[in-house]
Amino acid sequence: MAFVDSRMEIDGGDGDVDDFQPAFAGQFGAGVRFALTDSLTADVGYRYKAVLNALSLGEGGGDDHASGTYETHIVQGGVAWMF
């Protein structure tokens, strides 16, 4: 579950949009970790996050709502030292 907070100012304040909608969300991740030494490891990973069918507000917030998907792709790396 995600909560999408839409805020948009329209030409001097007439018909401003400020809406808060729930939407379905999910994520998927994968990665690998490998040893460099007995106490040092390195890792690389990928994560995909999405908010599905989130309400996208049109000008003035009237009946011109449309749904859309917001997506992110994240690649990350790391190093860990074990005592």
C-alpha cells in the first residue's frame, strides 16, 4: 500500500489541487554478495519499486482524473567489514 500525495498550484491559486489517495504498491529486489577476504565482502543489488493505478489529478482536480504507474529502478553497491 502506498499513499500518493498530489499537490499542484494552478495559475495564481485558482483551482489548486491537494489530494491524498491510497494505491497498490510493490517491489522486487535481487542481489549478490561475494567475499573479497575473510572479513570483507562486497555486494551489488537491484530493486524495482512501483505504485500501480495511482490517481493522477488533472487541472483543477475535477472529473479529469486518470490513473498512472510510478516506477523507480535502483542499482546499489556496498562493502561490509566483519569484525
